[in-house]
Amino acid sequence: MQHGRYGMNSFWQDRPVLITGGTGLVGGWLVKRLLSAGADVVCLVRDHIPQCELVKSGDINRIKAVTGDVCDQTLLERAMGEFEIDTVIHLAAQTIVGIANRNPVSTFETNIQGTWALLEACRRSPRVKQIVVASSDKAYGDQEILPYSEDCPLQGRHPYDVSKSCADLISHTYAHTFDLPLAITRCGNFYGGGDLNWNRIVPGTIRSIIRGERPVIRSDGKFVRDYFYVEDGAAAYMLLAEKLAANPQLRGEAFNFSNEIQMTVLDLVTMLTSKLGSDLIPEVRGEASNEIIHQYLSAKKARTMLQWEPLFTLEQGIERTISWYRNFLLS
């Protein structure tokens, strides 16, 4: 594993860390990184997903798994107390825009109620010393001035975006009203090996091409997104927890993490097709709704205040992602 320039030091050795969302895309890579740093990892696991990176890699046998739902505050408090948790990294969320449009209530429950349940459990658990909450660039909603900076208003309009705006604001409440040692991340669109949501553009495109099928673009292909490699996300969460421990002034702060590259969906699909050595033409359906047209982030604050920089370029991230899916789909 590439450890890069930060995130691997004695800070994590034997540190009890609670991860929510360990079976998700970022969670699997974060657990891997924490284990290699010597952390004592506890994961809240709702559903058993045999194909997820946490299970498939065998890492689930190296952690403590607490079975339950992120909305269960009593369960969270018990886990924090019994496992004497120092650091909490909250990733659990319903992350698919289409599902949020069809099932807004379940998305609101997981993303909003799940956040306040977790933070209330932290408030009532005096041993907890650092909390990193994963928000999203979607929390900003549509903005006329780009790139997004951390002082842009949080103005989601559609169910998924609103759920992230609300969770982000609730996190600020707990930091400022209750003095919780908490910082917030806002990352771009995560991609990387281990994403089993096949309706997402990266895994869906790679699977289609490997099968010899035309990749499908649900939108018109012109949406601009900020794509962020999952291993960079895992490293950024760890770095922020370390910085929060060293500098209490960071509590309540939000940080964008991004390679600061604007890319249309069509350009990304073209890049994937080319790297996979295919000449298949994507099928552009133009049927996506309730999605933000143009998004990208400024990571200046993270670079300046945290001395952060990405470990991987977009090209390196894409190549590592393709390699993971080749192994997953062809083995």
C-alpha cells in the first residue's frame, strides 16, 4: 500500500477508531489504511455485503464489527463506551442520487437522523477526542460562482443534496453549541475499486466495456463533476483527524478535498474507454433529473491550513481503479 507523505505515524498505533459506513466505497479503503497504521478499528455494519472491499479483502476479520443501524443512538453509545473509542469517522450514508429521488424518506433518515444520532452519542461519550464527518460537495447545491469554497452557502434543493446540507449544518451545531471536537470534509465524486453501485458512471462504464457492451450515460454527458480518488479520500480523513488532535482551533471547520480538475461525464467515459483499449461508443440517454449541472471544488483551504495535497493524479487513480475491476470481474 502507498502510504504517501502523511497519515502514517504513531498517532494511530493502537488507537480505538469507530468507522460508520465501513462496507461502503471509502470505508473499505479507510479501514485498510487504518489497519496498516496500527489502529484498533471498530466498524458499524448494517448489511452483510460479501462483495464489498471490507469483506472481500479479509479486513473484516481484523476489525471489531458492531451490527446495527447508524440511527440507533443507544447502540452507538454502547459501542463508543465498550470499545473506549478515541476517534470517530462518520461515513455512513445513502449516497445514490437516483435512490434519494425515489426514496427521499429513507435517505433523510440515514443521512440526517443518522448524523444527529451519531453526534449525540459522541456528545454523551466523554472519551471521544476527534470526530470527522463526511459531508459532500453536494451540500453546496447549485452555485453561480465556481469553484465552491468553504464559505459558500449550503443550499441543496433536491433530496440527496438537501440531506447532505442538513447533515453538514447539524455537524456545525454540535461543534459550535456543544463544543464537540469535530471537523467536516466535503469531497468531490468518489471513484475507485470497490464501488459496487453499478449505476455510478465509473464502475458501470468499466463493467460494460469489459463485457463488450456500450457504456450507458444517464445524463446528456455534459454534467461537469469533480472526481476524487477513494484512496486519497481515506488519507484525507486520517490527516484531518490528526490535525484536529493537534489543533483544537480546527473544530467546526469544513474542508474541501479535490484534485481541482473539472471533467464532463462524457470526457471521463472517453478516458476509461481509451485506457481499456476499447472503441465502443457510449449510449447517451439524457434522462437524469434533479442533479446539479456543474460542480467543482477549491481545495485551497486544505492545502494551506492542513498542508494537504493529493497522493494520486486523476490518471493514476483511474489506472488503479481499472486494475481493481479487472481483477474483480475477470477472476
